[in-house]
Amino acid sequence: MYHIKQGITKKEKKLIDRILSDVPDLFGDFYVMQDSIRVPLRDNREVFYRYVKNGDQVVYDDEGKGLALITGRADKTKRRYIKILTRDNHVVNKIMKIISWNIFQTDLYIQVKKNSKFMNTLQHNNFYLHKDIGNELILIRKGRPFVYQNMLDLKGELPEPIIKKPKKIKKHKEVTITL
């Protein structure tokens, strides 16, 4: 089972520690930028946990197959980046599904190497090319506007949309009938 959380418990920290030590960073994509220097999160767990403590979200798998950090901090931009640590394509797909169901209003970015085996999976999950930087690519998934507050109300019916389109006013012609 996959979880997306903001903040973690001691039990979850043990599982995440196991993922960080067991799962290799195949392409070197699991990092953050601090003062224009790449800080690998797998090797610097205190930095990873500081990001989680400061409000960034983490997605992880109960079986210990993968992990993702959704961070809104970068050196020069205010973008929400997804940093993924896994070796399996199907884990990336499941992580992207969890993220797309839970974070859909904001634009999300992923920076990956051009030779990453996860490119097809990311494109399948609505990420497309935003910028080409040498041997890396920045992919983006555009956010969607939030239309319904809750999917179903207490009666089991769809509620009225929060963002309503203006109704067109039909003008009726006056018709006079004489007998």
C-alpha cells in the first residue's frame, strides 16, 4: 500500500530509513539543491527529514520498494519538484497515481536524466517536456482547477460546482395573441 503524508511517525521513519539504505539511486535524481550544490538525499538523511519536518510531502510504499519527496523549495524558483527513489517502473507508476489523486491543483515538476528508464511512465502520467538542460530534462504536469469541494455530498449526489460558469440569459420575445 502506498501512502502520501506530510510529517511522519517514528514507525514510518524506520521504514523510510530502510528504503533509503536498500534502494539505490540509479540515475542520481534523488537530490535537492542548496546554495547551487546538489545534496543527495539518500546519503544525507538529516536533510531529507528536515524537508519533511518543514512541510514537504513524502510518498512511500509499505513493502519498501520506493519513495518520493514532493518539495516546494529550490534555489532560484518556487516550483514543486518530485524526487523519486526506486528501481522499478511500476513503483514510479503507482507513486505518480497517488500524487495525481492527491495533488492536482498545482503544477508539478520532475528533473530526470535523458537516459532515465522512467521517461515513458512519466509521460504516461501526463508529464511532458518543459525544458532541456544538457543531459537532463525538466518535465511538468500542469495542475487542474478544483471544481468540487467533495465528490459526493451526504445524499450521495454530486454537489453544485464551486466554480460556476455564468448562465446565459435567454431573452424571450413578447408574443401577443388576439382573439
